[in-house]
Amino acid sequence: MMLSFDDTERAFAHKSCSDLKKAYRLFQTFSYPFLVKYGPAWSNVALSIGLPIKGMIKQTIFHQFCGGETIAESSPSALGLYENGIGAILDYSVEGEGSEEDFIRSFEELKQVILEAASKPEYPFAVFKCTGIGSFASLEKVSSGAKLFGDELKKYKEYCNRVDALCKLAYDNNVKLLIDAEDTWIQKAIDDLVYACMVKYNQDKCIVYNTIQMYRKDRLPEIENQIAVAKSGNYFLGLKLVRGAYMENERERAIDQGYPSPIQDTKKDTDDDYNSALELCFENKEIMNVMAGTHNEDSSYLLAKLLTDNNIKIDDDRFWFAQLYGMSDHISFNLAKAGFNVAKYLPYGPVKEVLPYLSRRAQENSSVKGQAGRELTLIQKEIRRRKKLSN
């Protein structure tokens, strides 16, 4: 299999030398813990009191990790990816205050995301997060087995209706729909509703995808169980596999409330379960549709190898790779060049309201030994390559 993630010429062909230098400076700033910890809060205060820093944010961290403030403003970024064989997944990354007005506003926006994906080939998937359209507290109660009453029950039913309506809209418009994973203590309520929607909308094709966080100790058995249930119910099972996004919160809550941490003891355990999950999904490909949401090179190689070694077309629509916009271009663009199905999550929303998302990206990239270190090395390699050519 001729696939290399070291081809920086391909990985950064879409970026000018100026863009590369700007990205390099940005990833360098993530090595300063003080800026990563307090920068987003300062930015939020500055925006709230009207200081003119929006332009600076938009030209730096927002430009790196987001498509735009609206669907229309994100279109050039999506088209740029599409020209390079990569799909875009519009990700409405606004995190409201959790009011019913916020939920309804997000619900209406998500309907537009699905319709946009239905009408334009650059958007192969749509996505949403359940806490964007429903109460976290209600999801927590339902997950714990507690009963809801009165107005809370009424609002929870409205949330369930919103989820079902989005799945139906996706089904009617033939749009594959990803539903993100969240904290473990609300995940059961999310899972139960998502799998119920699969029974309704995945009978003749895979429309609804659940997300599985493999840094949880219990997810491999859960996948095995859902495969058995899907086979019994004769519907397609759609899964997006990720390592996970809430590790520190999970461990802190487990300590505070005195229960065993649901998170794997080591990174190797997570990596092993992730790769085992890929193999398990591949073995059950007659009913499975899987998205490998990963910035890990070994896991990306694994799925690519499973496809090629078993004579499965590498652009088989059952198998997709996905990374976040602004990160791991060496994986995305080289996979796309080889002919695999690749998509990038493309977050969008008003600058002030996507600051929590941008804060998480900064924290995620804050380790020089981790993602930021890898990004810096690759960007520097490409800058040097171009400089050598110009001499």
C-alpha cells in the first residue's frame, strides 16, 4: 500500500507561504500555558466590553480552526477542501446558555445545515450535538434512571422530537447524520435515543451515526452488543469512532463522587481498543458504516490497510476518515490524494460564541510533545522545502 503521511508538499499545497508562517506562529503560542489557560477568558471579556479584538481573533486562531461565522461565510473553506478531494462537515459550534430559546435557535440552524448538505456535494455529512438542542440536566437524570415530571418532562419530550425531526430530515434528503458523543453521565440517554432513530431511519441505508469514545473502558463490548442488536433488527449500524474529548472532566468527577473512572488507565489501552474497534467494524461491514475520526497515524494506516488488503474499494462509501479543520492536514490530504474517503469537521459560528470550542483546540494543542509538536514539525519541514526550492 503506497500511503505516506510524510508528504508535506501534498499536505500543505492549499496553503500559501504566508498562511504556513501564520499557522506556525499560532501553534508556537500553544506552548505557553499561561496564554492557553487565560487567553480565551480575556478574549471573552474584551469582546463583551466592546474592545476591537474580533478582527485579530478572526485572522488568527479562528482562521486556523473555523470556516466562518455563517454557513455562507464557510463556503469558500468547504470548496477549498472539496477541490482537494476532501469533504467538509459543517459543525455549528455555538454553545448557548441552555435556554429553550437557545435550543430552538440551534435546532433551526441545524435544519439549514442538513439542507445545505443535501444540496451541495462538498458536504458529505451533517452533524449535531445533543446538548445544543436539549437540557444537560434532563439528559443526566434520564441517564441515571431518574423520572422526569411536569415541565421538565414536557421539555425533554420536545428535545426528543427535535432529535427525531433532524434524523427524519436527513433521511428524507439522503444526508448522513453524525451525532456527537458527550460526557459519560449523560451518554446513556443520548445513546438510547440515537439507536432508536437508527431502527427507524437505517432500515434501507445508513443515515444516522452514533459516536463512540474509545477512551472509555466499556465501549468495545458496547460496540459488540450494538452489532448484535442491529443484526437482529435488520438495520444498518453507523458509528463514528473517536478516542475522546472529556478525559479530565471524567476523571475529576469520578474522584469527586467516589466511583471508578470510566477512562482507560493508559493511552496504549485506548489505542488498542480503538484499533480493535476498527477491526470489529470492518469484520461486520455487511451492516456497518464507520467513520474513523482520528488524528492518529497508526489508526489511519490500519483502516487503509484493512481496505486494501481485503480488496475493498478504497472509496467505498461505508468507510470514511475524518479530522478537524486546521489540524492533521498531513493525514487528511495524503489520504485524499490516495483516493480514500476523507472529511474535515468545519466549525462555524459567531466569533464570541465559538470561543469555548477554540479554547479546547488551544488546550488540545498545548503539549509540545503532542499534537502541536507534530504540527510544528510538519509546517517547519514544508517551509524549509519551499525555501530550498526557491534558492
